[in-house]
Amino acid sequence: MAPDHEILITIDERFVSDVAEEWLAAIARHVLEVERVGDCELGIVITDDETVRRLNREYAGDDHSTDVL
């Protein structure tokens, strides 16, 4: 049985025309399969540096921008 990969994608409205959600989900699913990741939930957020900094501060306690939370 294939693993259950739930992929949640949020794209800030300013970037909707720059990134195709279906394309991004397909790439993420492929990487999870190639890496043989079991059942999981993956969240991808496409947004600006300030929003990432706020999320990083809120969830990780680090007050800086990053590319992975």
C-alpha cells in the first residue's frame, strides 16, 4: 500500500500567478516518494520574508527569516 502523503499548500495572493499549486504538489509528492517517506503531512507556504519571520518567531522562537520551519 502506498504511503498517505497529505500535502497542504498555501500561496499568498501576491504570488498566486507565479506558482502553480498543482505543479508544486506534484513535485513535493515525487520527492516524498523518492525519499521513501511514510505517511506524513507536509505544509508548504509561499509568502514574503516578513511573514516567514513572524511564523519562525511564533513556532520556533527565532526572530529571523528562514526557508524551512
